[in-house]
Amino acid sequence: MKKLIIPFVALSLLATSCVSKKKYAALESQYIDTKGNLQKTTLEKEALEGKFAKIEKRVANYNDKINSLKSDNVTLKNENDIKLDMVGNTAVISNKTRERMRETLAKVDAADLAEAKTLKDSLNLAISYNLKNKMNTSDLNNSDDINIDIDQTVVMISVSDKLLFNTASYRVKKGAYSLVEKLANVINSEPSMDVMIEGHTDSRTINNASVQDNWDLSVKRSTSIVRLLENKYNVDGSRLIASGRGSTMPLVENNTRENRAKNRRTRIVILPNLDKFFALIATDEALAE
């Protein structure tokens, strides 16, 4: 009986041992497959992350382009609002300036406005109205002897000789200081403007101890105004130009006393940025209200 038991136990142990190896092999195979799948999944995940990163970069680039286009659009709009070009002898002004010009013209006397037939006429009228208000010439005697005109965005203020000087003299009248001060305030209010002071005489010859001829008188009158602007009213001298034209540019023929009086004048030539100028006027008017 004992002899039969021993082989049976051995057979049982052998059978048990064979099943464990099969399970082990299966588990090992399953492990290898799982590990392979994991590696494959990891690679696929990394590939997807790479693609997603590229997509995110593209989206960021698109957003940057969109923002850049928006910024360009704003810039172009602003440039269009402030752009000022010249076509022939007529100023082509910006939308903002045109709107401010309309606001100014609404305050101008209807009779004067009826005389404005062109864009240049309207611009002249608006600039003249604003500058005269800025200079407040209404409190000056003979304020009609101050003429303001604009040609291709160059503003010219022509002041009659009798308001500034005595006959044949280049010393500025004390009574004219208030006018020169108002002019200085206009110049100082817009630092981008350069200013040229031009002296003009009539055709009558002059020669005395102080003045050699009309050229001399016109330059000395201009220099007197420049010195006053710089030394008394603090206008930066680097922005001022003193010049004399003698009798070479008469407004009318020098054949009558009245005509000669018209030709004796001082012309102040300023080159403002029209958009800034109208903005300045608008600001001043807002503060005054």
C-alpha cells in the first residue's frame, strides 16, 4: 500500500508544478503586452501633447496677429484723423479738424460766413475767428488794422504800422505792448510753431542818423518785435526769425497816402499744427465755460 501512495503524491506534485508554470507564462505574457501597450500609450500621449502644443502655438500666433491687426486698425484710424495733406493750393484737413472747423464756423457772423465760397475761405475764416478771440483784439483800438489770413496752413497776422511804431521809428510803442503780449501768448501756447516776423515799408525813401534806408528800417522793426517777444514775454529765441522786406512786397500801389499806410505793416508768419491748434482752442473754450 505504501508503494502506491508515493507515486501518487509525486504525480500530484508534478501536476501542480506544471499548472503554476503555465499561469506564470501567461501572466508574464500579459505583463509584457501590458508594458508594451503602456509604452505605446505613452508615446501616443507624448505625440498628442506635441500636436496640442503646436496647436496652442498656432492659436497664440493667430491671436497675436489679430491683436496686431486691431492695433494697426486703430493706428490707421488715428492717422486718418490727424493726417493733413496739401492738394494744389488748398488744404486737405483731417476729420477732427473739419469737425472743429464746423463748430467754429457756427459762431461766425452769418454775413462773413456767406462770403466763404471754398474750403480755403472757410479755413481762413475759422482760423481768423479763433486767433482774434485768442488774442482778444476787441479791446484794442483800431483792431480792424489787424488782418489774419492762412495760405497752405501758414497763418499770417498782418499788423498795421500805426499800431506798433511811430513814423520812421523802429521802437515799439508802449501802447502796442498788450498786442505783442497777446501774440506771445498764442506763440507760447503751441511750442511746435516757428514764427517769422517780417517788416514791410512803403516806397518813400528814408535816411537819417538811425536808419539808412527802407531795408534797414524794415529789419530793425522786425528785430524790435523779436527782442520784445524773447526778452519781455519769454518766447524761445530759437523759434523766432527776424526778417525785413523793405518796400519790395507792397499790398497796393504806393500812389496815395492811404495805400502807403496799407503797405507799412509788420507780418507775423506762424506755422501751427492745425489739429493741435483747433484742439487748443476747443480746450480753452471748454475751460472758459
